[in-house]
Amino acid sequence: MEQQVHFLTLSTADLDAARRFYVDGLGWTPLLDVPGEIVFFQVAPGTVLAFFEAAQFAQDLGTGPARPAVSGVTLAHNVADRDAVTALTDRMAAAGGTVLTAPEEGAFGGVFHALVRDPNGVVWEIGHNPGWSVDADGTVRLS
């Protein structure tokens, strides 16, 4: 198996809330949007993030009516500077997100970050780490 992930699919209890948050609030453009079922977003070269309506997600997994919750996972978005952390945190809150941790110094590695939960419980870390960078081709450089 090659060291790659092409799709990240998250169960969502309220697909319409996810759509409002990401499309209307953050300005994302869906790669494919199937109302009542799933919405896909191209988030990087070769990587798609999908929000799948919870009951259909459970059916697809064969778990019956159980509604899996997002747990123990954060998605991270790195920005160019500390002011961008604050600006994006504010935008996510205005779009319906809940700020769990206001922009602050992180405990590790010189990061300045915030944590924001989307309307369906997905937690995003918005961070700036001067020792990390993302190249134009998407390559992440950690130092």
C-alpha cells in the first residue's frame, strides 16, 4: 500500500448544517454535492474531504441505525501568521462554528493556534507554526 490517503469521510448528523458552514460560511466549493446524502470537497491535490449523512454512513458501514460520532480526531489547517489564526477563527465562528480554544500559544513546538468545532462536532485546529511550511505543491515540511 502506498503512503497516501485520498478520501476522508466523516459522518454528519446534519448535512445541511455542514453545507452551510463550509460552503456558505467558509466559501468552499463542492467537488460533488448529493443533497440528503453526501458532499465532497477537494482539500488538497489527490485528497477529498466528504461529509456523509449519518444514517446513510452507518448503513454503508453495515452498522444498522447506529449513528457514529466524530471522536478523537482533529483536522488541522495551517496559516501564514498569527493574525491569520485569529481572522480564520473569527470567520469560522461567524459561520456557525464554536470556538473551543481562542487563539493562544500552544503547549508544543512554538505553535500559535485555536480550536473550532463545526456544527456537527468536527474539531479544527487553526494554527501557525513558524517551523512548519506547506509548499505550493502541497508538500508539508516539518522542522
